[in-house]
Amino acid sequence: MITSAKHLIGDYKAFPIKKEALKLKGVKQYKMLLPAKDKTDFIANLHSKLDRAMTMVFVNRKDTATTLQ
């Protein structure tokens, strides 16, 4: 049983980052709450209207990713 990340990684150095430094200018994040039956159509429609080179869509299942593709 592995009890810590240090057990896996060994000796490592941590570089704490201030929360303000994590925000990138021009990056927008959206969270939409939709009924399950409407999500795929909504994402496909939204994705077709955005610059695809600048869009990331996160899904929790491979079949959902395949459907959106």
C-alpha cells in the first residue's frame, strides 16, 4: 500500500505558486449546468462557433469524447 506521493517520487522540490499567478490573461472558463440529454448538442453547437485552436472541452467518458469528435 502506497501511503504518500513522496514514496513514489522520492526526493523532490516543491515550487509553491501564488493563486494570482495561475490566472492567464484572455483565458475564460465556463461551467454550464444542463440536463444530461442536452449536453452533447450544446457542446457541439458551442464548439462549432468558437475558434477550435483555442478551445478545450473536458469530458468524463471516452464515449462522450468520441461522440463530440
